[in-house]
Amino acid sequence: MFDIMYSSSARKFLKNSEKIIVRRIFIKIKELAKIPIIHDSKRLKNENLFRVRVGKFRILYEVDYKNNILGIVRIDKRGRVYD
């Protein structure tokens, strides 16, 4: 099981979002903590980041196997997350 670290922008998004959305995102993050590269995750081009979908939202994350850490870099709607 990986330890989860959230960036400040990810924390801000979760703090300001509706409870039902936050609950769905946390379920997906728990899955990622067990197995960081799941069937619907994709690597972003030219970066060491992965993304996974939760409805119309995207979670951008990185995996540090050496330190056993899953870093949640950004969470946002699909149109804004890649900016």
C-alpha cells in the first residue's frame, strides 16, 4: 500500500468541491494506493505523470516506487486540469 501525499492545489480542490464528488475521488485514490497503475490510468506525454478519470474530473498523479509514495499532483475538470 502506497502512502498518499496531496499537493496544495489538490487539497484546495477537494476542500471546495461537493461531498459526492469528493467521495468518488477518494474511492479512486484508495484504489490507486493499492495498485498505482490501474486499467484506466494513462501516462501523460513527455511527463512522469499519470491520469485517471472520475466522471468529468481527472486526477493527475505520480508514483514513487522507491519511497512507496503516491503523489496527487492535481485534481480538476477535464478542460482545466492540463493547463
